[in-house]
Amino acid sequence: MGTTPAIGHPARTAALIAAEDEATAVANAIAADFEAAGTPQQLRLELLARSGLLGVSVPSEHGGLDASNVALAEICAIAAETSATLAEILATHFVALEQIRSFGTDGQHSTVFPAALAGGRLSEARPLHRNSENGAPLPLLASGVGWRLTGEALCTPCARHADWLLVPTRTDGGKVAQLLLPTRIAGLHYAANSCEPSATGHQPQEHILLKDVLAESGALLHAFAEEPRMDVPHSLALLLEAAGHIGAGRRTLRSELDMSEPDAFDIGVASLRLAAAEAAAEQAGRAIDAAQIGLAEQHRTKAYLAAATACITAAEAAREIRATFEQSADALMTTTPVGGPTPRNTDLLRQVGAIRLEQHRRLEEGL
């Protein structure tokens, strides 16, 4: 999955996904095999590259599907049900492509978008945090017609097997910008990096070192006087983080549904919490869709607030769903606070749980 020097692009071919429902079907197929024991990591990543998923968010003017952000969230949630690593790889790639869409140059658009359609993948570096202090973008030093970069950062799983790496930087003029680097370039060093399945399903962020890396001027995205806090890529990152929590909640709920005697009340509680998170994510996805088209600041603000709400709602839902099933039914009966469910709501939750169980059983009978 290599690149040519400078920005470059990978030479491979990938399937062309023509509809959002096709994209979710492909995501289901890829997720089912991504954590399979005995499958080499290079093969898993190559199957992902050739699946066409990496190109679904490419703008239509560049030949892509330009899938909605609601669809991107669902793809990441499907992935997270099986593999947290796959979900993070996809989320990082989609956010990085949105960085290119929002702040990239015409040259970067014409290079990266066709490559993504062919199976090229982007990853991101993140500022290294030390002593509980927020990490700062790496300083760029002008060097002839380009830049030189030295420092440390963390990157997302399997970054060395991607094609590009977006690095947060600060120019000598004090402006913040992303730098688009090939993942194999002189001076860029990775620690041990593995995509092998782990017991927790999570892969740690990888420490990378950049030692006097030379980047051409065409690798720098548009810069800003201050780091944008409510731009579209940031909102999308929050939405796809929410999608990861939703996938984790679905996984926990599915495990409980598969139990021999699941409790209908607990199933109802978990189902409604999950439904609330999914509704929040859908609303956020539509708000981000609008922000990609609308030019007014209010569109970006609304998208950011909706995405933040979805992220918090989904994280709380996943945590509460897990906690619900970790407690015994007797413990729940004796520790329910005064402000807990009313008798009416308790009946409603049981009904929802019973409906969810019936749906699950019918699905199993139909297989």
C-alpha cells in the first residue's frame, strides 16, 4: 500500500460502491472478517482497501458516492459492533478526507480523492500529551520551497500501513494547519505497530517520531490564525466517535439477547438508551450534511452542538447498557433510586424489551 514521493498516490483498484445501502452491506461483510483469528493483518487491510468503503465519502464531483454523514456514522457503528480497531481506522479516514475536502488545495483534491476511490487510506497524527497538558501542533520550519518538521505525536492504529498521514502543525507565522505526508518518508519513524486482534478489541495509539522530515509546500493544507473548534471535520470526528459507542452498545445488547433467559426489563432499558443515541447521531449527521453545504456560521455551530450531543449521549448509553447487564436483577431491585422509572415507564420498558426479544427470535428463526 505504498505511495510515490511527495503527496503521491497508491496504485491499486477497488470496488465502486454506488449506493448507501450497498456501503452498509459491505461494512457488515468486512467487519465480520476483520477480527478473524489467523488472518494476516496485511490481508485484512488489503480487503478493506479493495472493498470500496474508503471511497464512499469522496465528493460526487470527483467521482465518489458522497455518502451522507448519517451513512458514514452507520458504517462506523457496524464496524464497532465487531472491531473497535476497524471502526477507528474508518472514522479516522473519513475525518481526514473531510479535512481534505474542507481545507485542502485543488492539487490535493485531484490527488487524494481519486486515490481514495482506488483504495488509498488516510490516517492522522495527534499531538502528544505530557504531564496532563494538551499537546501542541508540531512547529514547521520553512526550508527553501518546503518545510521541515521535527517532533513527536501519536497516530491511529495501523497508520504505517495507510498511504498518507495528516499531521497537525503550526507555521512560523503562528498559523495552524494540517500537513499531508506519505506514511513512508525519510525521517518518519514508527514504534511497534500491530493490527492483530486484541483481548479488548482496542489498539493503543502509536508513538511516532519525526526527525527533520522534509515536506514540499504543496503538502500543506490551508492554514488558520487559530485552530478551528467548530469546523465540519471536528463535528464529523465527534459524530463518528458517537458511532463507535453505538456499536459497542449494540454489541453488549446483542450478547444479552443471545442469553438463554434474558430479562425483558433490562432489554427494554438498553434498547431505548440505544435508540436515543442512534436518533441523536442521525440528527447530528443531517446537521453536518447541512453544514457542508451552508456557508453561514450558524450551520457549523448547529452541526457541532448536535455532534457533541450525540457523542455524549452515545457514550453514556454504552456505559449504562454495560452497567445494566453487569448488575444482577436482585441488585437492581434493591438499589433502584427514588427517581427511577415510574410504574408506567417500567411497564413500557418491559413492553419494549419484549418486542425487541421477539424481533431477535424471529430473526434467528429466519436464518
